[in-house]
Amino acid sequence: MECEFERSRERLDDDTFVSELVKKYGKDRSMLIPMLQEVMLRYHYLPRDILETLSEKIEVPIAEIINVATFYHQFRLEPVGRYIVSICFGTACYLLGSAIVYEAMRDAMGLKGDKHTTDDLAITIEPARCFGCCSLAPVAMVTSADGKERYVHGKLTPSEGRKLVRKYRAQALKEM
Amino acid sequence: MSLKIDEKTRKIIYGPKGFRIRIPIASCSLAAGVNSVRDAVVNAIESLGVEAEIYRVGCMGQCFIDPWIEIAKEGLPPAIYGNVDPNNASKIKEIIQNYVNGDLSEAMAVRFKVDGVKSPQELTELDPWKYQVRFVSRNCGLIDPESIEDYIATGGYSGLKRALEMKREEVIEEIKRSKLRGRGGAGFPTWLKWNLCYQQKSDVKYVICNGDEGDPGAFMNRLLSESDPHRVVEGLIIAGYAVGATNGVIFVRAEKPLMAERLAKAVQQAREKGFLGKNILGTDFNFDIVTYRSAGAFVCGEETALIAAIEGRSRSRQRPPYPAVKGLWGKPTILNNVETLAHVATIFQFGVEEFLKYGTERTGGTKMFCVTGSVKRTGVYEVPIGTTIRRLIYDLAGGAKEGKNIKAVQAGGPSGGCIPVELFDVQLDFETLQQYGAIMGSGGLVVIDDSMCMVDVAHFFTGFTLAESCGKCLPCRVGVKLLNQILGKIKEGEGKIEDLETLQEIGESIMKTSLCALGGTAPNPVISTLKYFKHEYLEHIERKHCPAKVCQKLVTYVINPGICNGCGTCLRSCPAGAIEGKPRDAHKIIAEKCLRCGQCMIVCPAGAVGKV
Ligand SMILES: Cc1cc2nc3c(=O)[nH]c(=O)nc-3n(C[C@H](O)[C@H](O)[C@H](O)COP(=O)(O)O)c2cc1C
Ligand code: SF4
Ligand code: FES
């Protein structure tokens, strides 16, 4: 039950990637979550076709995989931006106004309705669960899509929120 | 409790070079910009040409002084500087220079005084420390969390040695004597669970460290694991020995990555030193630990859901059988909270008597509490069980923020309740809190002031539980949704007086019929606010008025003409065309047309829109 996964560096094609995954974890239903975590690491979301291949190879129905994937917050089924800005909606943050900071950030990026990611795939803004930095509420955590960079920003106001997402978007566009 | 500075601690404080600068690298201080502070300190010691060593530590729980540094040079008192400006490198250099010259006037406090050196007061004399008893959190902010040597130097792993010299029954007996009860929420006597598991006959048994900490507003487990992870690992090994386990699992939630990294590193170091693996410390005890990252769902913190998550399923199951009998992979399993395990290690290091100096008749020792929300000094405070809410919130955390009035405290998160300010002399222990409709939970206290609305708080928590319910049982799935909808209606000014009764009835039936404690305690926030803050509900229902001006549909938006510069941003964004005004002149909202969506307040770059 070893779950401290290594990041696979070499470029594999999709099918080989899934085969390697199955080889590493076995056709083991209980290893589904670590396997999905690895898919996340590689694609930053769970692409439908990859899940289908995985479903065939480990003989677990696709519906069941989707069920697990939607239950846990960590998994996503849609592509994400270069930087993911997560705004804490935990108690301390919510009571100190994180919802308004969130709306201000979305407004600054022109995100409306169900949209969480900008069309240029630079930024994703989403509500999130407590990060345990509640004493600096309201808090936002910014992670790069590959999970390698991680920044936490505390005591945000709506106008700082706007500045923050603009900064990361500019950075993302430079890097893309 | 004053910090006893023995020779070992002294060595750790000043380091081998006799000059150490402590820099806290933990999630909270990182958020406060400590990386820039570190860069500035590195540059400063280089340009000043001083022989100081940069020493990474965890967080001492005083989040309100983040980012802080501590400068300790042999011959001078170790001095703590709070709220260091990360963007002012020259100031940081000046602080170090002054310190070296013996001028400590800018320091917030010193760890201890040194004869002949003028210095500010000692840390333990400061209000936020005075009433604390730092039993499990003793090393937080003092030692390098990534160094097993430093942990050992403070007495670490001596508890494990002691435990391994005892029989399993004796270890359990020792924990029984300590009156240690689980710090993860329910307050279950630790020895009882261990004993049940110990008595099972099985060649494989598991012990699990529950580091899922999903209660929003609680972060003592994160802080402890990031600052002193070996204490948790040592506790888990002792637990493993006591019940006769072969394997340990540390389960950490995805939102707390640094906590997971530090614990994984500690496990690896413990293995290298022979505290894990085969024949630990020359005994016939074999035991190893793996770390597991949760994919992040609140219900995963619940025992059976946590086990399901490790097994790759996603739901809670009915108890009994209890995990101690039939748990992970069907084998006897115990789960303990991070802080519980850290207490175990500390009890074995310092003795049961030391632990029993604190606590109540039924519960031994201390507990870490997170105080956040509307207080001056947010942070983590470790106090004896049975300390009053007032002491924690006013004496330690400094009371209300400037210009605000505290009206309640939310204790125990989504399963807990709100306690009004009139009852702040209530003691923080398992039984007393329950009696008042709250729970101890993991020890998160969110302080609520009069700018926060109690109906909104109840609505917030039901929304949280609704999103987190695994959906298996009807009362939780449907009942909580109903609660949430009714509260939503009240927030919009469409509530009826009968709704209050309905809330109470639904709440009670959910409590009686839910499968796991997530549903079973979900109505607590609603029922406790109904009990103590009925007037706020009535105000919403009868007068269509939100006293705290939080419920959007019940407030009126106005533009402050003194601040508005007439940029027109709100005018362009208003979906109802309810704003008028000429460019560069102050704008106005026409109340009759306004939809109360609040959009103008969100878009206004000058912050000119307010609520009445
Ligand atoms: C919905 C729910 C969430 C929970 N979350 C946690 C948690 O994050 N951490 C924790 O230690 N216990 C949590 N618990 C309590 C655990 O089920 C269990 O009682 C605890 O881990 C036992 O450890 P202890 O005896 O050391 O407290 C949760 C319980 C419920 C019902
Ligand atoms: S609250 Fe909404 S409708 Fe009213 S003025 Fe502001 S934006 Fe327009
Ligand atoms: S409530 Fe926002 S970080 Fe905890």
C-alpha cells in the first residue's frame, strides 16, 4: 500500500501511460485513488478517454470510476488553467468575506455562471475548502497546474484579489 | 508555564555556531511572506559579515505575529521579532545589526533574559502565552521539523524506548491512568479503544493516524505535524506496539500538502534510525508506516469513511462492528487523531504525572485550540482541558477586533454549535460543551462579531454538510437539504414563523436517524442558533431585516458620494440599470430598480459602495 507516488518524467503516449499505471498498481480496485492521482499529475484533470482505457484495463466499470472521481474534491473532469486560484470558503474565511473576494476575482477575469477557467486557459478560479491558514483569513492558495508551484496569500481584500489574479494571469501568459 | 531552559534546549536555541536565526517555514508563515524575509536575512548576514546560521523551524502558533524571526546569539537573550515586513530588507538588516550590538528594543519578547542585557519581557509573560501550557506543542517553533537529531535532542523517541521496555498491557494501563481522551472530536477514552483492539486475535492489525483535519477553522493538526512531525510518528509507533499492530498508516488531507511532506519525511528518517522496520530497538517488535494522501472529502475524517477511502471505496458504513474489531481490510484497526498520538508520545517522554497536572476529573491533560475569526490575536493556544472560553478568547486571543463586539463563538465546526457571549464562563471540556449544544470537536473556535449574521452562519454550515454528505442515508441527504433551503428562504426575507418549528423538527429527526456522525451532528449549528439567537431569526422573518447587514436581499446598497470618483464601472455592470451619474461625478443607486445583487459593490474599484 505504498502511495507516495513518483512523478513520471518521461513522455509516454497515453496508452503506454495507462499500461504502466496498471503494471505499477496491479488490477487492484483499491488502488483506484492513487491511480487517479497519477492521472491528475500528468494531465491536471481526468480526461474521459484515459478513464475509459483505465476502466477496460482494470476491469472496473467506468460509472464506478466516475463515481469515485466526483466524490473527492481533488479530482476534476474538466481541463484547468495554468494557475489554479482556490479561494477558501472555510468558516473563518467565509465570515471574513471570502465570498466577496471570490466574486471580485471572477469579475476581474470575466468569469460568469458555471465558468471557472478563462478561455485562454491561463487561470482557473474556484472555491475551496479550508487550508488550515485560518488565522490569515481570507486566504487563497495558488497552485500551478502541474502542482509544482504553490503559493498562499492571506488577509485578502477584494481589490487585492483582483490584483492577484491579474498578476498570475500575466505570468501564465508569459509562460505559455 | 515558564519554559524550563535546560542545557539541551540551550544548545538547540543557540546552535553549534552559537548564533542562530530561526525562521518559521510553515503554511501560515509562508502565506504571510516569510520566504522574502528569509532572503532578506540571508543577504543581511552576508553583508554584515556575521557568522549566523539560518535555522528552519515550524510555527509556534502565534499566527498574529507572522512572519516572525528569532535571533539568538550566545551571550544575548534569544529575541523574537514579530510582524517583520517582508518587503523591507533594509529594516531586517537594521534589526540584526542592532541585535548584535546589544540593542533589543525592537524585539517583541525574549525566550529568557540574560543578566546585564536590557531586553523586553519574556515570552511566557506575554498575554498570549501566560495561560498556556505547552505540553504537546512544546517544540513548535523551537526545533527544525525536518531534523530527527534535534527531536531526539529534546528527548524525542525516549518515550518509545520506555514503552518498548514495558508489556503491552502495561502501556495500555499507563494510558488509562493518564485519562487521555481522543482529541479528534468524540473524546473517546484512548485506552479503551486500544484495549479492544489488543484483545483481538489476528496476525495483522493496523493503526491509523487520522490527519484528515477537515473541520474548517481548525488547523492544530497541521501546525503540529508541520512543526514537530516526529512526535506524531513516535505516538503512532507506541500505539502500534500497544495493540500489537504490524502496520501503520498516516492519512493526510490533500489541502495540507506541507503537512503530508513533513510527516512522510519524518517516517523516512525514523526508518533510517531503526525506529521503524524489523526488530525495533532490538526488540521483536516489527512495524512500519506508510503515508496516504486523502483526495479531500470532509466525511473521510470519519473512521469508517477513512477506511473506505484507503480501500478505494467512497462511503461510510454502519458500526458496529467497530474498526477495533473489524477495520481496514477486515483486520482489527485503531484510528487516532494526530494530537492524540502526539500526547501519547509526550506522556511516555515526560510521564503520566506531568500530564495529569492538568485537565479535569474525567479528562487528563491539555488541548490545542485554534482561535480565528473576529479576535485580535488569531492562533493556536494550548491550554488545560477545562479552561473557560473567556480565558481563551479574551485573555489569550485578545478579545474583539478593533471596533467590533463579540456576540458568540462557534465551537466544533460543522458538527458544533454557537455559544453566546453570555455563556463564555463555560469550561472547554467534552461534557460541558455538549450540554450547551456545541461540541469540542477538534478544537476550532471561530469568534463571531456583530457584523456576522447567525442565520447566515447556520445556512453556511448546512451548505457545507450538504456538499459533504456522502448521500448514503436519506435523512442526511434530504433533511440537510431541506434545512438549507428553509434557511435560504429566511435569508431572502421569505421565511414564515412556522419555519422555525419545522427547522427544529427536521433537525431532531436527522440527528436521530443518520448513519454517521456527519449527519447526526449536522443540525447542531441550526439548533444552537435557534436556541440562543432566535431574535435574529425573528428579525429576518417579521421585519425583513438582517441586523448584521449580511443577507444580501435584506440590505440596501448605497454609494458613498465622498469616495465615489464617478468612474462608471458600477453603472456598466449593473444588470438592472439602476445606477445613474455623469462621468467623474458621484453616482447614485435608484432604490426602486435595484435587484440587490451586490454586483456594484464587487466591481467598484474605489470601494465606494456600502450597505445599510
Ligand atoms: C464527519 C466527521 C469528520 C471527522 N473528521 C475528523 C478529522 O478530520 N480528524 C480526526 O482526527 N477525527 C475526525 N473525526 C472523528 C473520527 O471519526 C474518529 O473519532 C477519530 O479520528 C478518533 O481519534 P481520537 O480517538 O484520537 O480522537 C470525524 C468524524 C466525523 C463524523
Ligand atoms: S445592487 Fe445590483 S441592481 Fe442594485 S445597483 Fe448594485 S448592481 Fe445594480
Ligand atoms: S477557514 Fe480559510 S484557511 Fe481555514
